[in-house]
Amino acid sequence: MTPSEVLKAHWGYDSFRPLQLDIIESVLSGHDTLGLLPTGGGKSLTFQVPALMLPGLTLVITPLISLMKDQVDNLRDRGIRAVYFHSGLTRREIDLGLTRCRLGKAKLAYVSPERLQNENFIAELRAISISLIVVDEAHCISQWGYDFRPSYLKIAHLRELKGADIPVLALTASATPEVAEDIMQSLHFKERNVFAKSFTRENLSYVVRYADFKDSMLLKVLRSTQGCSIIYVRSRKRTREIAELLLREGISADYYHAGLPPEDKNDKQNAWKADLTRVMVATNAFGMGIDKPDVRLVVHYDLPSSLEEYYQEAGRAGRDGKEAYAVILASRHDKATLSRRLTESFPDKEFIRHVYELTGNFLNVPVGEGYGQIYEFNFNLFCHTFNLPPTPTQNALILLTRSGYLEYVEETTSRSRLMVIMKKEELYSLELNPDAEEVFQYVLRNYTGLFADYVYINEVIIAQSLRLSSETVYQALLYLTRVHAIHYIPRKTTPYIIYTTSRELPKHLIIPLEVYERQRERMEKRIYAMKKFAFSTDSCRVNTMLTYFGENPDCGCGKCDICRARKKRDTSSADSIDTITESILYLASHPGGSNVDHIISQISAPRDVVITQIRRLLDSRRLILEGTQLTVNK
């Protein structure tokens, strides 16, 4: 089958979007390829289509753990076999996924980058035939990028493991020229092979509105536009507060952040996608992987720290090609907030060492131990136990990750799931207590695929259906696990710490120049670019953005607030000149003409402007000057 035939058979589309087919053909020809496609440009298809055409497994490295399940479910719904691996899975789940890969029962495997730190997992990959390595969010491999992750550097070793002739496809929505070059170098590209779509979005108008009281301006913006909207903020608390404000004002709204239970996330997301909710107020956890093309408005209530982040989030508007708006609400305090973010992102090095020491104490990891181990890490309890400020502490853990001492995997919410592990013929002789019997029968009747794979369940729905308490259902499932009828994994929301080296004494910790000082300089430049975009009023906003991403625009966009204001001024100026001309001609049309000084004194415009216009009328022979008298040339 050709790529177009695969596309039609599995996705129902008749044609590819721009650059998709070019990237696919490059990959199928065995070339290392870098694809720079904007948000909504269809990155996933550039590796999913080749995956179905290549003989072996396509390995997809992605940091978006929360989206892996959705991606795999979507593929399975289309009849495409896929699995995923991340640190939140049990050993049994990982073994089941690896077995499927070895037996050729999966075409795609999504892998979180921290799994590449696990030597046993890497050893398992040796026995699997891999045809393509895909690096999603590839800017994470670049130390010049805004979201650098050291675990991404391990990807290059996969090439050595599997042979250099396996092509690599690197994908990202936003990258400056130096980041693009760094991506190709870090992944050991055999050739420079870049497919880039312009960062211009012809249908998207970028607008900045300045207001110290943002709530009233937000309401004004929402009431002057129509259609589905996203409002981005930077705190979970504010998502709820603004959603409640909008509801009080009669605007349909809901809120979304990473800390919500999976069921709540799905319900809120589905209602918004079905247009039952107009506005979603969210942190940046919302929008990734959501294919809703008709978003008409994206508002940034709080400024992101970089143009890369802003471009990706704003780009979720107008993916259907129709007119849409990306609006920033900016106040005089936002510049200081961005500067403070820089300080919080790079706390004092002694504080970083202190956080490292306390982490080991909290997890009971002795000095010299812990290498390769994964520990559940209750971040909120950690901060509370040692009275640590949350934001600098979280950034200290990120810097320790970048320095190679540990891997901090932020909050991962996993839904409850179970698999029947007892053979079918053994179930008939299984003796259970009444509650366990009732719950087990319900599960067997209402969930499919239980004997082949882990299936997601909802204890609340089971309890309501059986008129039992949630605690009774929970205990029944635990009992079924103890008698080895099922393997039940309750829902949990947990960050992880993975020790990538044995625990060190704090005095031996070295925070490299590249990780601290150089990264701080780069973040400072990104914040400066964000400030320039939001607060400068002397150049087209799109041109400011395009220049940052390495393009050379030759004219303004004509659609941003600055271009529109300039156009309005120019039109107003032209109207004013026309009025001055008409006044001069009227005064000079009197019998015998009119004195030059008298004409100038009678027109309410700057003297030099009136004189300039008189000269133009004389040059065009519409006026005649005789002495000091001006007359109209008949």
C-alpha cells in the first residue's frame, strides 16, 4: 500500500496536510529526518503511517506520559496495535507489553524517556526488531531548548544498540535555528534533512490587551468574540476561580489542570469538545494531543516564559484554517513576574544541594545506594515535612535531573485497572465471599478483554451499579487479587524519583556550568523575547515572533493589534490630508484668490503640514501663486 492508501484505510482522509507526505517519504527512504510542524500540523501521522508500512516496531519516545494511553487507545480503535511503557506501570504490565513487541503483536511502542535509564529495559529492546525511532517533542534533547531533559540524551545510544541504519524521525512544533541544529547533532543525524513549515499562521490574529484589572478585560474579550475558547493561566487555583467568575457572568465555562482525577479530566474535556462547555480555563496541561480544530479564541491570562511555549499554546486556535484570535492580557506587573520566574527557576546552588540531601532522607536511601531504583515521591508531603517553598524546590529537582543525579518525573495520574490472571476453567471452582462474588461477576459481565490485557475500571460506577459502598468494592478487588483471580492496580496520583547514580554526599554534588549558568542565560534571553513580543509596540507581533524563530519577514502581518492600529492611523492621516486639501482649495477659490498667510491661519492643522500641502497643490498645477495670493487653476 502507498502512504495515501494507508491514510485512507485507517484514518479516512483523502490527502495529507502540507509537509506530511514529504516527511513520510523521507522516513520510508531511510533518511534521518527533522520535522518542524506547528501545533495542529499533524505530527503523529508522519510516524504512524510509516509504522504500518515498515516491517518491524516503531519506537516513539515522548515525555507526554498523560497522553500515552489516549494515543494508544485511539490507534487500537483504528485497528492498529500499540503499547506504551512508563515508570507508572507494574512489572507485570511492562513484561506483557514487551512480550507483544517481541512477538510482533504491536506496530508502535510509546516510551517515556526515563525508561531509557533502565538497563534491563534497554536489554529487552535488543531482542526486538525496530524499524524506526521517533523522537517526539525533540526540542527536549537540546540544551539550547526551553524544556531540556537529560534522559533524551540516551536516545542516541539506541542507534548504537540497534545499528546506525535505523532511521530517526525527530519532531517538534517550535525550535529556533540553533535548537534545530542541536537536535540533529545530538541524535547523530547522518545528514542534514529538515522539513520546516513557516511559523506564520495566516488565519490567526495575535492581539495584546493591556489592563491592570484583567478580569473585566477578559469578559470584554469573550463577549466580543464567539465560539469555543481556551484561557491559559499558571496556577491550578486560578483555573477554578476564573471559571467560577465566568459562570457568574453567564458564560459557559469549566476548569482543567493536571491534579484532577482522570475521570474528571475526561468528562470536562469531552464536554468542551462536544461544545457543551464554551470556555476551558486551564493550565498548560490542557490542549496537548487534543484534536479540536474549531477553537476560535485562546487567551493567555498569565504570560508563559518563552515564545516557544506561547506559540504552541496560542496555535491551538484556528486549526481549521478559519479566522481565530490569540489574545494576551498583560499588566504592568507581568514584566516583574517574568523576571521573578527566572530567579525561582535557578535557586541558589546550596539550596539545590540541600534539597538533594533531604530527598534521600525522605526516601530512606542510604549514601552509596539507590542506583537505578524508582521511588514514589509525594512532593507535597516532602515540602510540608521539611518546610520547603514548593516552586524553588521543584526547580531544584529539575536542575538535579539535568545534572544527572536523579530523574524527577512530575505528577502522573494512573487510572484503576485490572486483568484476570486465573485460567477460565479454574474460575468455576473459585469460592468467594458474597461481596467479592458480586463485584467479580459485574466486572466479568461489563468489561471486555480482561483475560488478555489490563482494562481500566471505575470503582465508583461499579459501587453505584451494585448499590455497594466504594470501600466495599475496593476491598472486594483486593481480596480477588489475594486469591490470584485478578491483578488489580488501584488509581493513584504520584510523582517519581529515579536515582540515575548512587546517592552522593551533598558536598560532592557538582552543578555543571552548562546546566546552571548557561541555562540561566538562555532562559533570560527567552524571557526577554517574550517581554519584547508582549510589550513592544513599534513592530508587527508576527514579525517579532518569526524573527525569533529564524525567519526573515518582509512585511507586517496586517492582522495583529499593532498592524491594525498602524493601518487605522494611516487611514486617519489620509483623511486629515484630504480635509486640509479641500480647505485650501475652498479658501483659494474666492474671487481674486486668498492671501497665503490668511489660508494658513484659517486651517486648524500644523503650519508645516498646511505649507507642505500648498506646495504639492502648486506642483500639481491645481493652484497658482501670484505674489502672495493663491488662486485655483481653472
